[in-house]
Amino acid sequence: MKYRSSTEIVAMILDAANGGTTKTKIMYKAYLGYNQLKEYLTILIENNLLEYIDGAQLFKTTEKGLHYLKMYNAIEELLPSRIKNN
């Protein structure tokens, strides 16, 4: 797999958690190791992009997280394909 920026990894995590899902499913959908996932989940929760639903043991993307995804996808559309493929 190619090198991914932290913004791309964050977008993958938020997309995977959209609607609510488990830590394991996020890990597989975002192609992350467990330790790397734990670090990102902590940062995303601290910044209110992701929430943890304790009773259901699920992670869910917040409104702020959905806004991040919307902006990330808009920027991706603006980039020329030759830059994205490098």
C-alpha cells in the first residue's frame, strides 16, 4: 500500500465509523494496525470528530467529523489526478 497522509487516514476512519461500528471493523476498513488505530481514535475523540457509545461499544462519526469528511472529499475532487497518484 502507498504512503498515506494522516488526513487521508483520518478520513478513512471517519468514513468507516459513519453510522456506528466497532473498533475491529474500523481497523480493517482503514487498513490500520491496532496500536496505530488506538492513537488515531484517541485524537479523533479528543477533537470531537468521533464519539464512543459506551453501552453499545461502538464508535460513531460526529457532525463535526462528517463536516471534515465533506471538506476532505471536496479537496480530493479539486486535486489533479497526477498529483493524487504520486
